[in-house]
Amino acid sequence: MMAASFAEILSFMAKADVDPGKAIDIWKTTVFNNYVIENKSEKVLKADFKRHFTVDLTLKDIQLAMEIAEELGFPTPIASTVRDLFTECKAMGLSELDYISIVKLYESIWGVKVAGTKS
């Protein structure tokens, strides 16, 4: 879920002509800094999507969590949305890439460039 939020906000910033690297630098100084930003942002900027935890594994885990929630009668609208986003990533051929490759989905939706903007 954090990866999807990260990809969405970073793509939004790129659409607003904010340099992704500068946006990340600012983000790191806020209360919203997190594992994804600290550990995945540089990889995104370098377009390094070598798998550590794949899109397929992410989908599996989201689905398992949603099944447990359903058994408990607990609605999961955010998880449902994130599952749909990662399902679209799979349809794009990103299954075996790292889950942060969700950035590529947002790049295609917004028509922006985020990945590979830093050498």
C-alpha cells in the first residue's frame, strides 16, 4: 500500500513538473518518511527494478490478507484498490520485477517519467 501511494504521489509531482529527486529529498524530511522512501526511492530514480519482492508475491500477500479479512467480515476497500493496481502491473508484464515497479504503471497512467531520472 505504501508503494502504491509512493508511486502515485511521485507521479503526481512529476506531472506538476517537480523533479522526482527533489520531491523525494523533501519527503524524507517529513513525518511521512517511511521504509519505501528510504529503501526504494533511489532504486526508482535509477530505474532499478531488480526483484527483491516481486509483484506476483505482493499480489499473493494482498489476496491472502483480503481472504482473512473477508472471513472476519472486515471490509478492505484500500486493499482492494491496491490489489487492482498490482493486477494491472501484472498485466503490463511486471510480475517478476520488484513491487516498486508499480511506478511504471503510474508513469503510463499520467504520461510522466519518474524511473531513471537519476543516473
